[in-house]
Amino acid sequence: MAKLPPLYPDAPNRPSTSVYRQQYGVIVICQSEAQQQKAYNHLKQFDYSLKLVRT
């Protein structure tokens, strides 16, 4: 993965420390809203942090 160049020391709104946190995820493609709801409810039982998306 390409790294971004560092911000200038006097850049506006520059955070005092790095706020980046590496994350990993899985995408499940569902065929319907009902299937998405079933998958969401099933995975929620395992205390996963979930985000719903509709495109």
C-alpha cells in the first residue's frame, strides 16, 4: 500500500498524533434486503461491529 507524504508541520488541523488505526473487514453480498437483515442479525449474535450498506 502506498504511503501518503507527511503533512507540513504547520498544516491546518494537523492532528498532534497519528489517528490511523488498521482495520480488517469482510464484505457479504446479499441478494435482497431480507437476506441482508438475516445475515446482519446472525452476525450481530457474535458481537461483531457491523455496518450496513445499500448500493
